[in-house]
Amino acid sequence: MKRSLIAAALLVSVLPALAQQTESARRPSAANGQAIFLRTGCFTCHGTVGHGGAGPALAPNTLPLAAFQTWVRNGTPGWSVERGMPAFSPRVLPDADLADVREYLATRPAPRAVKDIPLLND
């Protein structure tokens, strides 16, 4: 009985660390990132593929993950609807979701050059 209790106590103490290792070892998913990018409304400012619009282009040359997370978490100081980026808390966008969004943006191809779009050169 005593051995069972000790084993159970050890298992309970190790489980959170194992869960954290599993989460940090998880590879970001571009497909999930696209779904989150669209569902969360990021596309309304940054375009459906992150090439920009009312907000700046985010793809394909996106920030490193840590800088990307910091920017999304903090947003633009004094943000307003007319200017800047709102902050998104981990309750709205967990770190794993942000890693997926960043992966999606990093995998987007660069937009075609204006000179390569016939309609824009007429």
C-alpha cells in the first residue's frame, strides 16, 4: 500500500512536467494557424494570406516566434480602431495557437510583383 501511494505521488508530481514537455515539443501547424487567423479576424486588417491591407503585411517574412508573441500580447500602446494593433491575451489566443498562426504566415509565398500582374500593367 505504501509503495502504491509513493508511486502515485511521484506520478502526480511528474505529470505536469510531462504535459509541458509534450506541449513545447508540439510542432506548429500551418493548417490550424490558417483556421485561427481567419476565425479570430486577423484577416480583416492583414489580408487573408497575411500580405497586408489596413494593417501591415505579416507574411512571408514574419517575426521570430518570441517577438511575434510579444507583439500580439502587447499590441500598440494607445490602440484605437483607427490606428494600431489590439492586444490579444492568452485566454483569447493561447501560445500554441500563436505558434500555429506564425507558422501559417511563415509558409505563405511572397505576393507577385506588380510588374508580373498583367491587369496592373495596362
